[in-house]
Amino acid sequence: LGFQRLDGVQVRLTPYDLDPGASTVLDSITMLSYVADYTGNLLISTDDLAQFAAAWNADPQDVRYEIGPASGIVPDLTPQPDGVLDFEDLTVFAQMWNWSFAHHGFAKSIPVLAKAISENPTIRLTQRMPQDLYRWDGTILVDLFVDGAEGLMMVDGVISYAPGSLQLMEVADGGYLRQFFEATPLLSQVSPDSSQALFALAGLGTVEPGSIDDLPVATLRFKPKVHEIQPLILDYT
């Protein structure tokens, strides 16, 4: 309808049946609509990011998904469209993503490997071994590869780990999507009990790649909480 959240809206109801009641005006209707909530579930999640990325990379861009620049205070933002999807729209999306997580908690939807042209890609998690054990600070690096990822525009997933043994320090861009896109923003959430991490990495602004290297899509950096040697156990979807 084009209304913003908490806009003042008046609706006049006029009876046209046999009811003799008089027409009246209602002004107690609350409009619930969040900027960047493309799915309409009042959460800003990876599903919304997939639609945002698809609109950004469309030729021409689908400016119906514009959300920036915006005025107001999060989450009550009013977009001021400028005819292009750019960093201002991405900034608004990131603000709404962070606000949604802060107020609605860990929103774990069904993860997908989105927008892949090839057959269903497969994920590989590979632990990177330290080059010099004598100078190793204990950091555990795990690279996430996607096999059969031709045409991949976005990847998201949930990594489960033992919070009593491991502390997740960072989920970082591994470099694979940067070979095909101008920007590769990475958004993440960690569950309240620190046992799961949800991440989403999207490619924005296609470029013609040169040589394509077998790089990880993302890299997970852990710190062990115990000193004895234990097997590294991760689960993912």
C-alpha cells in the first residue's frame, strides 16, 4: 500500500447493505511494515538478503527493492529512493539486520545455497593446518568450500559447534565470490548459547572474472577453550 510503519492512516467504512448503521472513521489501525522485510514475516533474515541481492544484480536493477537512503531512527525508517541500489541501500539493510537480531534473537530459517545455476552444490569444510607449530597461537581456521558453485550469487548456512570447547572468533569472507562481484557483504548471527552461528554472504555487482581460483567461500576462526587435544567436530546445514 506504500505506507510506512506507524504511519497515521484513516479508513472510512460506509455500509452498503441493509444494515442501517452510519458510516464511521477508524483511526486505530497500526501498520506493521519493516524496511528490508521483503518476505513480510517481520524479521530481517537471509531470505530477505537473497531477494535484495537478486534485485541488485538484475539488469536493469529492480529498484522496487530500494530502501536507501532512509531517514528516521531504526527500525522506523522512511526510504527516500534515488533510483539505484547502492551502498546506501546496503547500509540500511545491515542496520535492519542488526536490529532484527537484537530484538528477535537468533532467527534460524532453512538455509539455502541460493541462486546457483549449476546442479545442487556441495559444501566442504577443511581445517587449515598451521604452517609453523612453534609459532601457532592456537587459532583454528576452517575453510568452507562450495563445489559446483558456477553462477553462485549467495551462500548462507548454520554452523554448529561445542561452545564448551570452542569459541567462534570470526566468520570471514574467503574470497571466492570476490572473483565475480564488486562487493561481497557478509552478515552473521550467533545463537544466545554460542553453539550455532548463522552467516550469509552475498555477491553484489557482477564483474567479468579473470582466472578463477579455488578459494573458500568463507573462513571460520575458532579459539579452543580447553588445552587438551580434542577432535574438531562441526555440523552444518
